[in-house]
Amino acid sequence: MNMLRLNNIHKKFNHLEVLKGISLEVSQGEVVAIIGPSGSGKSTLLRCLNRLEVIDQGTIEIEGEILATEDTEGKCQYVSEQKAREICFKMGMVFQQFNLFPHMTVIDNIIEAPMLVKGIKKDIIIPEAEELLKKVGLFEKKDSYPSRLSGGQKQRVAIARALAMKPDIMLFDEPTSALDPELTGEVLKAMRQLALEHMTMIVVTHEMAFAREVAQRVIFMDNGDIVEEGTPEQIFNNPQQPRTQAFLKSML
Amino acid sequence: MEKIITMMGPMLDGVYVTLQMFFITLVLSLPLGLLLSLARISKYKPISFLVETYIWLMRGTPLMLQLLFVYYALPLVPYIGIKLPDFSAAILAFVLNYAAYFAEIFRGGIQSIERGQYEAGKVLGMTYVQTMRRIILPQVLKRVVPPISNETITLVKDTSLIYVLAMNDLLRTARTIVQREFDMTPFVIAAVFYLAMTLVLTWVFNKLEERYAAYDE
């Protein structure tokens, strides 16, 4: 089943075209890694999916529902704010900078959105949140404030917070880039666990080892375009495009 | 000593006027300031421009002029002109003025919150209003405690401006007694009161800061 369908996405920041007609389909349970040099548009692409960025042209379809499409004159039209919000909270997102709520404890960070947005009662969501915290190995931190946590712990809380909304798709925007190298392992482990549970995942990353090992498909982006895509085997062992070859060489 | 006791009657009446001015202004201008700050950052240009102009007027003219305007000139304005009693006129002028300053403090606080906080709220399905109420404003409150505390302490002393409307606040009462009795004691009593009031406020705001220190950023 198709979880996500993008067709001919264009996005400009002022006059700089950062996405030059991207098309992409992701099916259920698939783990897609997007790699590429900085400024290639990979984070922007991810942020367009849940309308953190507004596209100028193209179509976005999430689980068969249209989020944005082109009208007869080719101008991009989004569905109503209410509808867009309902479509978008089927996607959880994990940010490079964690973006935990600093004024709330770990457990409150996790239960806030389910209670506020979905109206779930506190006594129902608390056990679920505690379960998620156990899963990411942070149950004993549930009453701590985020400032008391290490980067790796923060990111695992952020993953639990996103999962508490029971998303069908998880988006990761360079989830380990702000971490000390010795802390990336614990976050990647939590993500690997999610992949094993057949979560549909789109991961923008610089962790080539993770992309190679966990992703079913690797997409190489450069300069606002998808240059090459394929299985990790194809991309890492036998890249066809010179730009892909040069990038992978620079990553070694 | 006896003299001081007979002074205390009218002095306490003055204290009562000063305290009333202080509390009513504070209670009304803080929420109004918050509303103005939200309008100021609104993406609807006419609204934010209107509020910007308002803040410019309020910060750009002396509070005493505003007091005189509300009391003497407002009744002369065609159609909407109303004659307010002196106390209401004073409250109106103070609230309008202080709300403008508070609005700028709140705006600074709101704009100091990282964009990632809004984005986190948005991707979790929260509306703008929910994100503001549950995520942004609670963090803003922590950040604005010091400047709000500053402004509030200034307000205690600014209340003495209402003497221009011949209202008998603490300072005007003190001056009246000084002029009648040729005795400087009322000035000392007034100073002690203002200092005590500032001490209490400093304590209250320190407590608030301590409470917010529960989390770091």
C-alpha cells in the first residue's frame, strides 16, 4: 500500500530553487534513507511533507488523502487547515535539535499532544507513555526535565513523544547530527527497533552505516534533485552517477 | 509622636488611593498588554500596524500628558467625548500606558522562543492557539519575569503622577501636610511606604523566579 506519494514538488526560497520537481512514492513498512550533501534540499523535502514548508508546485498525497495539489492553472492549493492538520498528524517527526518542551517533564512532553489534540484521558495515556519510555530505555527519567538529559536521551524522548500520537509514518530529520558521536548509537538503536516493527520511515541522515544496514531504499539528492536511488547495495557498492560516487567518496 | 499619629489618618487614606491605583492598573494592563503583543505579531498587517502605532503614541508621549488628555481633552472629542471622574480617568490613562510597555515586553518574550518549539507543536497536531497557550506562553512567562518586575516597581512610583488631577494619593497628601505644618515627617513616611512596597514586590518576583527555576532551558 502506498503511504506517501509526491509528484513534481517544486519549492523556492525567494529566488533560490531548492526542490526542482521531486517525485517519490513510499510504501507501507518501507524504510527510506535520504542522503546527500548539505544544501541538497533533503531536509526541505522532509519538511514539505508535513507542511513545515509550503510547496510552490506539485502534489502531496498521504495515505491516499490529498494534502496539496495543483489547480487547473498549475498553482498549488492546500486543503483546509483543519483537514491538513488531521492528515499531518499521521506523520510523527523527530528533529535534529530535539525540540522537546523545556518547561515540561519527560512524561508531560509525551502525553501533552495526545491529551490536547486527541482528547485522550490522562489515566489512559499515562500507561501508554510509560510503555513507550520503557521501550526507549528511559522509564526512570520520566519525571526529569529535558535539561537534565543528555542529547541521546533527549532524542529518544523525542521519538517516544512522536510515537505517542500513534503515527503511521515517522520522519527523521538528521536525528543524530547534533549528538556527540558516542551518543548516536542509542538513538540509532531505537530507530532500528522501530524499523523491525515495520514502521514506515523516511530518514534524512549522514549515518551511512545506518542507511546501509536499515534502509530498504537509499535516495541520493543533490542540488534539489534526486540524482540516484536504489537498494543500499546498489547505491553504496555500485553507484552509477558520478555525483553519487564523488559524494560517497567524500564521506569515507 | 502625637503629631505623627494625627498625620497617619490622612496618610493612610493616601496609601489606600495609591494602592488602588497600583493594583487596578496592574490587573488590567497585564492581560491587555498580552493581547496587544499577540496582535502586534499578527500576520494581518493592518492589525500589527495599528498596534505598533498605538505603542509608539503611548511610549512617545509623557504619561502625565496622557493623564491630562484623558481627563480634560477626552470630554471635548466630538461624538465619543465622555467626562470621566478623576479616578476612572487616571486608571484609564495608566492602563493604556502600561499595557503598551507590557506589550513590548511580552512581544520580546514571545519572539525569543525558538522556532523549533512552534514546529514541534505543529507536527504533533496542535493548532496555533493550542501551541501558544500550552507551549509558547508558559515559557514566555518565565523569560519576562525580570522585565515585568522592573516595570511593576516603576508603576508603584508613577502612581504619584495623579496629583495633577488633584487626587489625594500618598505623595500629594504628604505634601499638603508638610505645607500646612512646616514639618518634613510626612515625606519620610511616604518614602518609607514606597520603599516597603518595593521590598514586597521584589520578594514576590524573586519567589516567582524561584518557582520558574524548576526547569532550565
